[in-house]
Amino acid sequence: MNDEEKVISMTDKETTKMQMLDQWFKELVYPGKVTDFIKEIQGQVNTEEMYRSFCFYTEEHQYFISAIERFKGDKSSYLGCQVTARKARPGEDWHRGNDLPDGEFNKKTWDRIIYAIVSYEVVKLSPFQKPDTVPEDIA
């Protein structure tokens, strides 16, 4: 069984938030291989927390996902996303960016991030669409 076929099992031990994130990435790029689409750019762990950050690209944007799983203390775990344009607009010498949803490290926050990415990427339909019928005065 390869990595893409493995399913995180909750029977052995409690699933960590980072394991859940890995599973969400697998679902996002299915049936592809996660490392072909998403790059882990930073990761560190200590006794109090684990931090990981990732990036992936679309035709016009670069997305950064940050995840912090806290093991101790009162602070909750964190999941968030930022987006940056891959090229500057005409007349500008910077790349525009934006914060996307963030919050508690859970499925609800993940879904809000994915919906925001889709919303960012969807393009408006052209108002000049092919008519369903040809008007009689043209035919």
C-alpha cells in the first residue's frame, strides 16, 4: 500500500491535527501525489508546539498555508492561509496579496480556506456568450 492509499486510522491512537492536515492535502490533490503539488517550506517542533508551512501555486497566485498544533498551554492550535499574486499588475512594482480565512485548527477553518481559494480562482463568465437561438431577422 502506497502513501496515497493509506487512510489515517483512529483505532491505534488519537489522530493529530497535523495528520488530519496531511489527509486534507491528500483529498485536495486526489488522485495525485501531494508532493507533486504542495511544497512544505518550513517545519519545526518543540515540546510545546509543532509549526508547519506549505505553499502551492495556481496559474496566477501562490498560496501559503500555516499550521500550528499546540500540545500544552491555554493557546489553541492555528490554521491560516495567505495569497500572493505571481506577477505584478501593469504599472506596479509589487505583488498584491491578501489574508484568507484563519482560526482554530479544525475542519471548519479548512473548509473556509478551501472555499476562499475557489472564490479567488473562479473567473466571471463572458457577457458575450453564444445565443441559444439565432434571431429570425438575422437568419
